[in-house]
Amino acid sequence: MEKYKRQEVSPVEQENERAETYQASNPQIDSSRTHLNYHIVYPMKSYLEIINERLLELELKRKIRSDAILMNSFIVTSDGEFFMGLHPWEQREFFRDCAEFFSRKYRSENMISAIVHMDETTPHMHLNFIPINEGRLSSKSLFDRQKLAQLQTELHESIGRKWGLQRGKEGSQAKHLSTAEYKAKKIIESAERREREIDEQTERKKEELDDLMQTVETVADAQNKPVPKKRKDAEKEIVSLRTTNVEQARQLQIVGKDRDYIFNLLKQKEQEAEKYKWSAEILIKLKEFAPDEFEYVQRLASERKGQKSKPSSSSKNNIWTK
């Protein structure tokens, strides 16, 4: 959590809102991705204008001190692995949940801006609001060590548990980083990660170079291999190559003939099947519409095979089996 006095508000606004004229001094910012940043709470006016108008609504009896804290800010984020496991719409929902939590706790009318930065290493939200407590400007009454610990617990219960995040260790003496320290830490982590990537690329290039050198040596060895000086040896190599080519051509020819034979055989079987199908249809119709003729044909076929056929007493129910 950060505290800002009047003279510090505008520089924070410039860094948060990233206007078209903004010149990024942070090397971690990728300006080509700045257009991906988006608001959860959009400031309709400048930060200072929003603050001044809100303070006028309070009708304070005392004049605000020049060194008073006018704005508190939080950076809401998690590790890169968490965001890599989320769809873009889930990331938006996560930050929206966090912004709604702070709006409920510190009142929506005191919210100045909540903007998500997608142009740095890890997505994170800058959440800014006016520290008003019980009708008066008082950052101190809202944020002491005990209340910050309580805030962390409430945030985990309301948001972290829903998204499967773990709460920081309670009572930990670990130092909470300021915004500047946080960004410096991220820059160092980015530099270290880049250094590892360069080392890995160097190692890959070295392996590729070794492979290339082996290839060059193989080609050089082949080029240095003497061509047979004797005509007889050269003729033997030529004959061997020609024999191999002829054998391969013969095998291809055999495969081609087998393929044509199988294709023609298949077509022949299809034609025979079609002919049998037509004959069967004729016999079925003959049995149905001319049972006497059908019985005659059946008997004639049996005689031709040297068999005797006994006529059925009821030709209509007779079944001819082969």
C-alpha cells in the first residue's frame, strides 16, 4: 500500500493512465502492448479534480494540511503462473472481483481509478482511492499494521479462496515492498530471466554449430575420397548402379501389374454380383406373380442337375433353397 500527498498524485496518474504522450522510463513496459491496458474503475476527470470534488462534499471544518495524504494505492496481482492458467475473460473477472472488494470496504464514492496493466511482465491492477473514514480524511486511521493484516485476511477469504490462491503467512516479518521496490524487483527478475534465455539460446547455437561442423567434415571426407583411377573399377561401380536401377524399375512394374489385376478382378466381381442380384429379383417376381411357371423353372433346374424335384402341394408357400 502506498500513500501520496498532493504533489505526488499527478505523477502517479501519468504512470497509471499512460496517456499517448507518456514516455515510459520503466524498461519493463512494452509500449506496443499498452493499448491492451483496461479500466475496472474509469476516472471521469483527473485524479486531483476527483479528490478536490470529493473533499468539498465532506464540508470539513478544518483546512486540509499541505502534507496530508490525499490518495492511497494498492497493486493487486499474483504470480505469472496464476495468470497463465486463466482465460482473458477470467483475468478480467479476477480484477473486477478485487476492485469490487475494495469498493465495498472503502466506499465506491471514494474510488478514483482501477486500471489493469497488461504491458508489463505480469498483469496487475493499480487501485487508487481517497482515504476517507467516518466523514474525514484520514489515511492513518484506515491503515496501521493490524488493519493491513486484517485486510489481507479479508481479501483472501473474499477473493483469494475463490480463485485458489494462498494467503500470505500471518504474522510474517517479511517486508512489504513499495511500488518502486516492487518494480525494481520485477526488473531484476526480468533481467535474470532474459539472461537465462540468452544462455539457453547460446547453448542451442553451440549444439547447432557442432552439428554443422560434423556435416562439413563428412562432406570434406567425401570430397577427398579418391575417384577410382582404374577404368575397370569405375565400370564396376557404374554396372552396380545400373543393376540396382533396373531391379527397382522391375519391382515397380510388378507392383503396377498386381495393382491393375486386383482392380480388374474387383470390377469383375462387382459385375457378377450385380448380375446375380438381377436374376434373384426376376425369380422373386416370378414366384409372386406366376407361381406355376416358377415351379416349372425350379423343376427344370433340378432335372438339369440330375436331380428330381417333387412339386409342393401349396406352391404359394414354397421356398426355393439352393
